Amino acid sequence: MHRRIIAPGALAAASLLLAIPASAASYSPGAPGIGDPYYPYYGNGGYDVSHYDLRLQYQPETDELQGTATILARTTQDLSSFDLDFLLDVSEARVNGAKAAFTHAQQHELVVTPKTPLAKGTPITVVVRYSGVPSTKSAYGFTTWHRTPDGAVAADEPEAAWWWFPSNDHPSDKATYDVSVAVPDGTQALSNGTLQSTSSKLGWTRYTWRQNKPQATYLATLALGKFDITTSTSEGGVPVVNAYSKDLGDDDGAARASVERTGEIVDWLSGYFGPYPFSTAGGYVPNTTTGYALETQTRVYYSPKQFANGSNTSVVVHELAHQWYGDDVSLKGWKDIWINEGFARYAQWLWSEHEGEGTTQELADYVYASHPADDAFWTVKPGDPGPDDQFDIAVYDRGALAIQALRNAVGDEAFFRILKGWPKEHAYGNASVADFERYAEQVSGKPLASLFDTWLYQPSKPAAPAARAASLATADTKAAQPKSWKKIQATNGLHDARGH
């Protein structure tokens, strides 16, 4: 789930072309953007990353971060130079052991020029030494580095990495991670995956975390502060690590009553989506002022505001559903956001039914009846919403409506095979909405182009006959509000106040 004002998606494509000087030589600069039309300068061309090794030191009092990033990659073209997405101050860059020239460009580009050009297919080791105060850095008018009373948190979407490590910042280039962070004794450092070791020396404690499955850059998280950490193992055998800031105040009890059910919910979701795809699960609740939660891989970020009105397992269900839909199978481009958010919302509907607080059909009926035909809700196309509406409530709720319509069209047997088969079909990879449409047709044996077009791409409310075919309430029907509705809505606070 998202969280923030969207960076301008309409950076002129022409400027991208101008940024790549014409050259007769076979070696040319890698593109400063990976080619995503929503965010032209996000990610980079010319290489593919396989692993990030981040060795960091952080001082909470001053928000000073020092780091050495070692990036393992392979070139995908003959390169004279390449970009990394990064904002902090760089003191040295090396490529395959040799010092490289570097400069900052655009809003968040670090341009690295190796001593000798790199042929296509060359394995490269890039080392970047850097330092800075992340909270003083911004790009496109925003920051995603969140200071807390005792430290800081990196967790945001569609970008968060720039403030703490150089990267190829686009979901289509996933990699494994080792994140090792030294903090003053008494402070803890949390990241994704499994805690490999802790060691103390001269007043500093180093925490080393490993994410051994491919992970998108925006799903990498860093939490620095004073936490109460709980560990357990789910009934299904999944290790769970949760953490809570020690100064959550009145929200502490509700946060624990929600997040401590992670193991139970992971096991329950496994019944719908297949085996849990990662080595650990869990979440953390830092003392931040943000209002959103984020599906940071294996270690979900929750704002205390999610629990201001009491416990809310629905938001936990949403973020854990993303571990399959969004994290295990990641989007190819940001326009494919429906696969992440529509299915995470639908998981909340399934949980509502499980809890006896409203069936998926009752929730679909309620959403359909709640938005009249002239509501702007229906003008957002979940299958390609555009950068300005990427995290609009329609991507979630209309997106879930599309899934209920699919279920009604293909029947439960095929539908649940699709739900469980999809994460297996594209495990640890990337997929698009078009890929999902093809997969649903393949599994169900039914032509579904018209259904997907109606629910995902038409900027209008589906007509009553189509709605009846999907067993949805007609416009003049007053559907009763399901009991779970307010809990589900409580995960939408982010939509009311975007921005930092």
C-alpha cells in the first residue's frame, strides 16, 4: 500500500533522448531511466544487478549515515558509463577494482564512468563509498527518509532507496541483499530477511541481515531505533520477527494485538496463495508520523496510526498478501500496480468472510452500489491508472471488484487455482497485467478479454447487465454496509492526506 505524493510522471521523454549523446562508437552511456513511462528517470539502462552488499554505520543523534555499497551486476550493452539512483554524498567509486569518475546529475542520478569501457555481458563489481544526512536530502520536492525520536526509517513507494543506498531503482531489476549496520549500543537496526549475526565493539553494535530471495529496491527497508523485538514460529513453520518502538504510547497494545497475529495470518493466506515464499515473516511499528503501511519484503512497515482506533488485523492481511502478490511476483512496470493492490485488497475481503464480518460478494455489492455512475471513482482504470492515480482508492476497490467479477465468471474451482498458481508461475520474478489475463484464461479455459476490459480499462461504471452477470448489485440497490468495512477503510488513511 502506498503513501505519498507522486513524483512528476510526465518528465519529458525527449529529455531522456537528449541525455544520451549520439556516438558512433559501440560504447555508449547507459540510459538514465530504465524505460518506465510513469517514471522516466527511475531505474537505469545498461546493466542488471544480482546482489547488493551494504555495510553501513548510523548515528541516530545526528542522522549521519556512512556506507560502502558493493553492487554485483552484469552489463547488458557496451557501456562507456552508467547511472545509479542515489542522493547522498559520494567520496569514491570503483568498477572492477579500478577507481571510476563520478558526478551527480538530474534530481537523483549518480553517473559513474569506469576507467575502461565495459563490453556487453561483463560481470562488474561496483563499490561506492558515501556519507551524508539523509533527512536533508530531497528530490522532486519530497523525502522518503522518516526521522523518529530515536532514529530513522526508510520505507516508501515507489522509491525509498535513494536516501540510503545507490541502486538500479526499479522493480524489474530484483536482487538479493546483505545489509550490515553498526549503531550505538542500545540502538537496533532492522532490515529484510534473516538476522545473520550481531556483534559489539567499542560502543557500537553491528546487525547483519540477509535477504536470500530476489527483492525489488523499494521493498528494501531499514529501521534504526530502540525496539522491543519478538520472535516466534508460525504453526506452518515460518519464523516470525516483529519489532515495536518503545515509545508508541497508547497505540502500543493495539499494534501488538494486530502484528503479533502475523504467523497465524501467513498460514491462513498460504491456504489461498500457496507456500509462503520467503525465509522469514514479520513487521515493525516505528514511532513515525506517517499514515501508511508498506509491504517491505518479509518485514512489513506499519505506521502507529494504523492502530489509533484499536487493533486492525485487516491491514496486516493486506500487507502480508503482498508478500505473494507484489513481492514474490513483482510488477514489470508501475502501470501493473493492480496486481499488487487489487489482490491485497481482495485478501482483506477474504479475511472479512473468514471472520464472519461480510462476504466477498457483500463487499463487492457494497462498493459497486456506493459509487454512482458519475463518481470519478469509475474514471480511474486499475489496469493502467497513470502515475497521478497509481495509488487512487479505485485501484484498490475497483481492482478488487474486478477480481470478484473474475471469480463469478470462472467459478470457485478455477478461481482458487488461479489465486494459488499465479505466485508459483512467476515465483521471484516480474509479471504484467497482460500476463495475468493470459494466465487466467489458460487456467479457466474461458475467454476473459471482455471482462478484464470492462473492469480494468473502461473509464466508466460497468452497465447494469454486466454487473448482473457478475452478480453485483445494480445502481439503484442499497447494499448493506458489511461489518468489516470500517476496518478495511482504516487502511485507506493514506488516500486522504498524501504528502509528507
